[in-house]
Amino acid sequence: MPRKKSELRRTVILETAKRLFSAEGFERTSMSLLAKSMQVPVGSVYTYFPSKDALLSAIVEEGWSQFIDMVESGFTRVNEQIHDKAERPLQKISFLVSVLLPELFRDADLIAILLSESGKPHHLDEKLSYLSTLIAGVLDEFQAAESGRGDLDSASIRTGLSVMLLGSLETVRLNHQTGLAIDQNEIIRFLVASVEHVLGCRLPAPSISF
């Protein structure tokens, strides 16, 4: 008789696997070790995920999708709530840097898996490209709102933002795994200052949050 599935049990499997993949590495974490950590039969894990690769894929794709959904939902809320078109792009950038990135940084285990060298196809380049494309669109809005301001090189900024994001993710990973004792609030402050330098203006306090 097939085992009955529980959404709570699936969530526990994902969270336990995420912690183990981050701490021990994907290759060194077997399904048996995962089951032992949960104190359940290994067959119980296979009921939800047919393989370790499927489990890894679920962790990465669901975690990243949740983050992107928050980005897109937040941008939509800014469009709906901020009536001044000139303020919208700055509010979107402020929301992304000051609200969403701290949320992502809290999931250091997911970040470690995204940046791991397990050889698994996380498609991190595609994920960052999609995110930087969203931000490039906001920069285009900013330029349009600034009466056709032409001193922003969108392509260069897009590359720079990807580098900054990767660097901040790597810093969070090392902080989590090696105890660098770098305050994540300081990372956010650095990113805010960097963005403000590029834009040549101060970012407003974010008007929306989750």
C-alpha cells in the first residue's frame, strides 16, 4: 500500500536535507544519513523524493522561486501604492536591497547550496541573469523618470549588480560556514551605499514590507 504523504513531513525533509547539504556537502550526505537524522525509515524519504538529485532540485528551485515571487509581488505593490512615477523605481530598489536581500541572507543554508561546487545544475547564472534583468528594468524606469538622464550605462550596471550580489552571497556563505563574524546588516549597508553612489542619489526608506 502506498505511503500517505504529509505536507508537513515533506517540509521537514526539505529543511533537514538543506541543513545537511550545507554543512556536510551534497556528495557526503546520503539518503540514509538524512533518514537517520530525522529518525525515520529511509523509505519514508523516498516516498516524497525519488532520488537525492530530486531532493536537491526541490530545495534550490522552490527556495529561489519563493524569493523571485516576493520580488515580483513587491514590485507590483510599489506600482499600485506609489502614485509618483518618479519615486517608483527608487522604492523598488530600496525594497529589493533593504527588505528582500536580508530575507534571502537569513537562509544561509540555501545560499551555501546555491554556491556549492557539487556539480549539480543549479543554473545560478540564469537565476542571477533574470534578477539583474528585473533590476535593469527598474534602472530604465529611473532614467526615464529623470528626464532622459543618459549617464547610466545599463549594461555595465547590470554586470556590476551581478558581481555585487554574488560577492554578498559568498560573504554570507563564508560567514555562516567559517564564522567570519561579519554583521549582515553591514553587508546591506554596503550594498545600499554602493547603489546610491551609482545612482547619484539617496534611496528612500522602503514603503512596503512582508
